[in-house]
Amino acid sequence: MKQKLIALDLDGTTLDAKSMLTNRTKLVLERAKQAGHIISIVTGRPYRISANYYDELHLKTPMINFNGALGHIPHHHWKKEYQKTFSREVVISLLENKSKLGIQVIAAEAKDTILIDQPQNFRSEFFPTAVSKQQLLTKDNLKNDPAAATLLINKENEATTATWIKENFGSEVEVGIWGGPAPIIELEPCGISKAFGLEYLAHSYQISRKNIIAFGDEHNDQEMIEYAGIGIAMKNGTDQIKSIADDITKFDNQHDGMADYLENYLQLAK
């Protein structure tokens, strides 16, 4: 079979419900690598909470973070590494309007940095549980333009806050609302999506779109699913993702849906 570029979303796709890699997932991806295919993580997560999965899978390929804003090879210098950013003034305005918009927490990030406006005793899988004084998100500490921002907001403010950001900064940022139980809005530079990162990888490896397979489950996977020659929605994916996908996995992420599909499609020896 011709070499494929396989793009993997993490949450709800490659990871199970406990945010773990199952043994079957690891074995299937290892066999895919041995068969000559290229495995790349393409995630909305920052590098700080995705590097562990990259290492657990023993990958050497580029990884895409922040929904396409960062492309790099962890632990290595890659001459094609890139990072896209948006104006720090967007985050400063959100800080100034935090109460009005119902925002509980704001994090502004780049590859190796995070600044967070963190309330006392706050706990979340996606935000640090403790930060230094230098990591507190303030106008003075935010000296550089971020690659991404993540906002935890009051559920009742979710739609109105997203609309406010689009109306005021729609020319500078992409606004995404998470589909999970946590009311979270994520921001990336305008024009950036997972498809941007996937296209960058495809050009770097000189692989045509028809030889790209992409797996996803959520709104931020849509452009990537549409760009790939074969876009696969998870059984547990949103109705929107399923409607635009070329195919849907037989099983959900809790039952190795991605691994099962890939094993059969690539005809990997069991």
C-alpha cells in the first residue's frame, strides 16, 4: 500500500475516556509505522499536555499543536518549525472585560510558555494547578503575542461571549467552542486550523491529499477532515463531523475505534 500520512486528533479520538492510550492503540500505530506510514498528532492541546502521548507512542514525526498554530518536532530542532500568533491586545481586552463576559479563567500560550489568570483553588485537566508569579496573566507579564488562548467561562455566557469576541476581534482570531461538558472557548490566529497544519505536513513530506487519512470527533477537526483524502469521524463524534466525513468508525474512542479502523484499512497484520 502507498505511504499514508495519518493525522490523529487526541481527545475523543486517539485517547480513551480517561485520556489514556490503550495497548491496542499503541500496537496498531506501531505496526502502521513499521509498514512505512507517517503518524502525526494534530491536536488543539498545547505542547505541555500532549508531549507525553507523543513520547508514549515513540514518534519522531512533527506534531501540530494549538489547532494548527504550532508545527514542530518535539525534542529536536526542525528547520521547518513554525508558530503563528495573534495580537496580545486581544487577550488584554478579554482581561479587562472578564467580569462582563463571564470568564472564569484565561490562559495565553505559546510553545514553551503559559500565562494564566488563575483563581484560588482552581483545578482542571487543561490548566496548570499551580503557577509562579511570572506565569500570572497580566498586561505587564504578557510581553509577546500568543499562539493560542483558552477561556473557561460560565456556561450561560458561552454563546454571547463567543459572539462578542467575533464581533470585536473576528479579523484577528478564530473562535471555537468546545463540545464537551466544560464551557471552554479557544482562540487561534485568524485563518489557522488543523487543516493548515496538516497541509504543511503534507507539503513537507510531499504526500498528496488523496494519501492523507485524518481522524477526529469535534468541531475543531472539521477543516482537517475535509482536507484529508479520507476524513474519518469517530462513532462518538458530533453529528456535524459525521455529516462531512468520508466514513465513520465502527466503535467509539472508548473501544479502540480509531485503531480498529486503521488496522483494517491498512490491512495490518494482527
